[in-house]
Amino acid sequence: MTKTIAKDTGTPPQGAKFETQIGEGGELHQITSGDSDVLTTQQGIPVFDDQNSLKVGDRGPTLLEDFHFREKIFHFDHERIPERVVHARGYGAHGTFTLTESLEEFTSAGILTEVGEQTPMFLRFSTVAGNKGSADLARDVRGFAVKFYTKEGNWDVVGNNIPVFFIQDAIKFPDLIHAAKQEPDRGFPQAQTAHDNFWDFISLTPESMHMVMWIMSDRTIPRGFRFVEGFGVHTFRLVNAEGKGTYVKFHFKPKLGLQSVAWNEAVKINGADPDFHRRDLWDSIDQGNFPEWDMGVQLFDDEFADNFEFDVLDATKVIPEEQIPVRIIGSFKLDRLVDNFFAETEQVAFCTQNIVPGIGFTNDPLLQGRNFSYLDTQLKRLGSPNFTHIPINAPNIPVNNYQQDGHMEMHARKGRANYEPNSWAGTPRESPSKGYKHFPSQETGRKAQVRSATFADHYSQARQFFISQTAIEQKHIGDALTFELSKVERVDIRELMVGHLLNIDETLAKTVATGLGLKSMPPKVKAAVETRTDLPASDALSILKNTSGSFEGRKLGILVTDGAPAAIVQALVDGIVAAKATYEIIAPKVAGATLDDGTLAEGKQKIDGAPSVLYDAVAIVVSADGAKKLGKDKTAKDFVSDAFGHAKFIGFNADAKPFLEKAGIEDEDMDDGVIALGGKGDVDAFLKTLGKLRIWERELNVDLDAP
Ligand code: HDE
């Protein structure tokens, strides 16, 4: 047994030293001295005093002559740039993609053909609706935007954690986003769709119904970025060396499996740690637990596209993996934190039209619109067409062209030629062999503002999604719809939504109608195309059918008090480390607790600052006296009762039992998820069970809305 049960939390930050110097006139100067070089202005001029501006006399006015003061305030005044109009809150990290299977038969893109090739990349996760400072656990889609720095230029896959979208035509995007964000008169609600405007728009937009099923599922309250899938959403095209095209959809699957939290938990995480997701990613990478994703493709040809039940250009549809399996072609690992959040995560500029030779677009009208929008938005946000010179956006291969000047030009291109063709030697020229060739698809047709009839079925895949879920996931969808619509003030909007649900699943519609207390069942909304009931369930669409079955990468919260049995605490710690998971010791005092053998279990958290929503499972290991004291404390009782209510596994030693009872877990509430920890054998069994992650059956006993 080690002397101290503690986790290495890294080296403490280097502190600056404060010194006071007396100037020539007897005045006081407060000087800080750190370990780095001399502080300078932007011009490199060494700074004498950064604590006091230049004044006339000790108590006199500040002088305009103080160029350092002037520059410092000027720069500060101009620090902000516009936040992204959507996906404002995000978090990014660097990684490396490695190809394991060549797609040479389908594409000429080096990144997809050179097996073993390691391509640097940057991934930014985000929520969509909330502002930059909103909380991480908003019920929302997560952005999954990847920039690959390939040898043939930058390739951006600007995807989401959901494979479909709300709308079919980009012209509706401003309306969708206006409706989802804060209402314009009152400026709230922040980062949530539970309000009239959003559901008003949705209820009048039947094409959004498939997406509605996804956003009302637990996909929108993920446990962390490390546990979400990524999807390119649109159908793209691969083009091989002979110019032959193959349709493709891009997928990214987390090696840690999918995982989400409970809604009541999400609400509490937002209060306890609004940075829960970004902290989780930062901590994992910082500790060397690099999250990994497999990259896969669904490949298909014109024949499949022509025979598929839906239009492959319609971004409100998936192609079920049972119909076209996802072929894994490589994987990536996020292994490097940013040095600076603003310089990298904020300034990274994704553009759907950043594409490399061998990969192409299709006529998906959403994708076509996006290809216009992203370039435009970067100019607004970053302020200059030279945003491509910012290191995070620059390709790491040479850039040769005759585009010039503009705000913040960073390249001093040499030579006389700034036009093309020219007859000067050594100037760049277009390359018919290497250059990007657009796929020569045949396009004909009348000019018209239309929506293809092949886009008209809005309910069949919504139904397919719903029936593919486990019972508890279906319950969560019903709960989420009821919650969101209960925040909608207009009853007619609630009713219209239930009218749509009748086209998806009658039981779901009834659950929501009952949950809302509607007086009678509203009429079914008339569908342009009747819902197909013959589409089979697809396991890939469920979260719970795609978990890892392991506690790896998860976090156990161990609540201890003075006098707690050291043997159990140590067995938990050893087991968790062996399972490649992490743990935190929580105690009444942040310093930790002195265990029954005199060792110190070093605390990471004080109980008041660490509700159980921050952990995947909890263990309560306390002394009899500790249990008595905790039983009087509201926060400590919440720790246990929340863990129980959120269907988490709870381990406890014998002395903890009275505390559990005080927290509302009586003998009759005990289930397979509340596990006594008498000795090492029990601890091993407990740790093994944790791989199930949650005991969802319990929810049916602790929820008023349970069937
Ligand atoms: Fe975006 N989207 N989007 N979007 N989107 C932006 O670009 C837009 C759509 C997505 O981490 C903006 O740089 C239009 C689908 C992500 O920096 C903007 C349409 C998907 C991110 C924009 C869509 C996405 C954005 C705002 C309808 C999933 C964050 C800031 C046609 C496949 C990227 C910016 C990051 C960001 C426009 C629909 C994903 C305004 C017009 C579908 C992950 O250009």
C-alpha cells in the first residue's frame, strides 16, 4: 500500500514574484518578475513598469505619451471577434489520421490511398445554438468538424454527430437558426430549443421530423466529445484516376463507444461544470489517454442510388448500415492539445468547399448552399480574405498563386509576376495532371425553384429511427419531446407536433399527448407520402446497442471520510487504474481523508464542489462516524440520491449503509446496481459490472413518467 492514495495532478503553475522597488523620486513601483524573458511591447521594446501608467506626480493625470499603456489598452479594446453565427461554442484538438485500407479503386486522393500515411488533422467539436459562453450539456447537435492537412491541400469534413439534418435546402437555414436561437424580442432562451419559436418552425417543416427524432434522443446529451460519432452527412463523391465516380458517405466511430447522460443529469452538469465536455477532452489528452475514432465509408454507385428507397441527395435521410455497411479504412487519434484556444480553436476556419483531388461534391442542395456560406462567414468572422494565412488554417504544403494584398497579408511573395499567364521563369502554372478536376456530371433541366418529388417522404425514416431504439431509449425520446413541448406556450403548436408524431409512431404520439395533458388526440398531419412501416430496425441507430461494454476512459467518484477502510479504497484505485479508467477522491475537506490505517487519501474535490453527475459511477467508502455526519448534509445526500436516480452503479461499504438510507435508498430500493463492497472480491466484481455503464432498468422505478 502506498503512503498516500493520490493522483498526479501535474506540476503546479509557476508563480510570478512580486517585488516593490523604490524609484528615484522615492515613489513605489510594484514589479512582477517571472521566469520568462523580459516583457516587451508589440514593437519589442522592453517594458520598465507594467503596473503603473505614466503620470505627472504621484497623484496626477496619466500622460498620453505612455505608449506602452496606450498600446496595451488599444489591443485589449480590440480583442473580440464576432462569434460564429452557429456552432459558437466549440472545443478543438490536434490529431493524426492513419490510413489502413487503400481506396485506390475509388479515389486518387493520397490521404485515402496511401496506406500507413499519417495525416495531421484538427478536430473542433461544438454545440450549435448556444452562444460562446453557453453550457456544454445543452440538448443540442454536436458539430464534428475535421480539417485534414493533406499533401494535396486541406480537406475539411464539416460534419455533425447526427447523420441527417433538419432541412433539405440551404435557403431554409437562416429560418431554422433564427427559430432555434434566442427569440429576438426577449433575447432568451439561451442554448435550448425548448421554446415556441423553435417548435413553431419545426411543426411547420415536416422535412425536419427525422432529425427531430435524433435530437430528442440522447445523442444530443453526450457524456463527452470522446463518445460521439461523426458523420459527413451529405453524399459526396470519390473520383479515381480514370475519372470514375463513386458515391460516398463519411463516418467516424469512437473507439470508446457511444455514451450519453440522463436529462436530469445534463441539467445538473450544466450548473456543476458548464465546461464538462471541454474539461473532459482536455484532461484526457493531457493525461495521455488519447481518444480515437475509426474512419469509415459507405460506398455506392448509381445503380444503388437509383434503387434506394430515398434520394441519396436528400440530407434528411440515412443509408442504413445494414444496406451499405460502413467500411473502416483508417483511424485517427487526438493526441495534442492546443497551445492557445483563440489562435487555434477560435480562428480555425472550416469550409465545406475545402476539398482535394479525388473527392468531389454532389448536387445535394444543402451541400451546394454550404459551399457558398462557409467562405463568406470566415470573412465576416476573421476580417480578411487572408484568414488562410493564420497558422491553424494554412496548409502545411507550399501555397502558390497570384492572389495578393488585402488586410493582414502575411506572405511576401517574391518576384515580378502577379498575373497568369506570364512569361517569367519559375512562376507557378496550372497543372492538368495534378490539378483539381471537377467531376464532369451531366446536368440538364429547366430553371425553377422546386423541391424534387423524390424528397417528399418525411416520416418513414423517422419511424425507422424510433423502432431501432431500445425501450429505454424510446422512453427518453418521449420524455424529451414532452419536456420540450411543455416549455412551448402555445397549445396549438404542441398539438401540431403531436399530429406529426402520429405519422411516426402512435404509441409515441400518445405518450407525448398524455405527458402534455392534451384534452384529446389532435388529428394526424396529412403526409405528402404515407409512412412506410416495412423499413426494418437498424441497430446502428441506437446508442445503447453501440456501447463499448467497458469502463475504460470513464471516471469513478470515490467518496471517503476520515476512518474509511483503506483496503477498499486502495482496491478501487488499483482496479480503476488497471481498467484504464480514472477516479477522483471526494471528501468533506478537499485535502482528503485519513483512512483507518493512517494513510491519507488525497482529495481532488470537496463534496460541495463535486456532485455525482460528474462521474460515471460512484463508490461510498466511509467510517461509521463519517456516514453519520454525511447523512446530515444535503449535498452529500444529493451525491448518492442523484447517482441512484441517474441509474448509476453505486458501490458502498457496510458502514455507508445508514448514509444511503438517509439519502433515500432503503432496503427495498436496493437493486443489482447498488453493490456492497466487503472486500477485494466484491470490489473486483463491482469494477467488472461498471462496464455496463448504467443500470437503466432502475429508471422505471424512479420516474413518475415511467410506463
Ligand atoms: Fe454549418 N455553418 N451550415 N452545418 N456547420 C457553420 O460556418 C451552414 C450544416 C457545421 O467548428 C458556419 O465557420 C449552412 C450541416 C459545423 O468551426 C456557417 C447550412 C452540417 C460547423 C454555416 C449548414 C453543418 C458549422 C458558422 C445549411 C453538418 C462549425 C461558422 C445549408 C453536416 C464548424 C462557420 C467549426 C458552421 C452554414 C448546415 C455543420 C454559417 C448555410 C448540414 C460542424 O457558415
